[in-house]
Amino acid sequence: MHCRSSGLRSGGRRLRIGAEERRSQRGKALAGSPAARSSLHDEGGQLLNGGTSAFKTRLASLKGHPVVVNKWASWCAPCRAEFPMFQKLSVDLGKRVGFIGVNSNDNSGDAKSFLKRYPVAYPSYSDPDSKIAELFNGIATFPATAFYDSNGKLQYMHQGQYPSEQKLRADIHRYING
């Protein structure tokens, strides 16, 4: 497995606010989301178990909604660099697009610590053996991002780190809102 980086650091600014205030701001921004996506927001920042079965069930529950799946690991520097983009876009676009994380080849303690440090508005599925990543052909590199249309069909797989929020946003619009 490769951990590819564009060589760019995340340009995202980190605000120094408390976890409660972040949750409150996220909740306000995502209020009124459809029920299927609201359930994602309710589990935001959690590391979920259940393997491929739970992941497939979640993806099926989101049919009718476009979905972005981001595979990451706490030890992966490019994953850490692009995570602020997912933090921001999952809130900015969370009423229209579902986001799911997949934590592959990582231990749960490190992954949970990472999610506390970089809270997101969606859950991540624990994938220690990369079986979930295999479902969307995301096993070659870290990070990897899959785009599913509202019919649940995989439209595109981006291997490696996104160089900018604008590129990630453009792919979201191109492949699932397009």
C-alpha cells in the first residue's frame, strides 16, 4: 500500500474552539438534513464496527442520496493533511451529500484519538483488514476517496491526497451532483 501525497499541506485553518461549540455549530449547519443523512450526523466522529455488512447496510440506507466515502488512517500524513477539507465540506454540503469514513489498516485506539483531534460530521467504519476498502476499489493508496451517485453506483475512485478543497469540491459536483 502506498501513502501518496501531493506535497501540499492543508491550507485549512483550524479554529481553536471547544468540542461542544463545534458540535453546536455543526448541528446548526446540518439541521433539517434528510433522515438518512441526519443519522450520519448523529454518529459524527464515531468509529463504528460491523465490517463489510454494516458498511453495505449503511450505503444501502443512503440510496437516493449521493455519498462520498473517504478511506484514511491515523498514521497517514496525507490523510491528516486532507482531513480538514472533509471536516469543512461535510458540514458545507452535508444537507445534500452523505459522507462516510473508512479507517483502514489502523488500530482503534489511534483512530479514535485522531477523530477526537479532527472531528467530522459523519461516522467512520473500522476496517483493519481493508475488506471494506476492497468494496470500492480503495486498497491501492492512502488516502482514497470514492464517489457514489444517488442510485448507489460507484462513479469514481480518487487515489491519493486531494491537493485542495477546490479540487475535492469540484469532484463532488462532477461525480455525484453532476
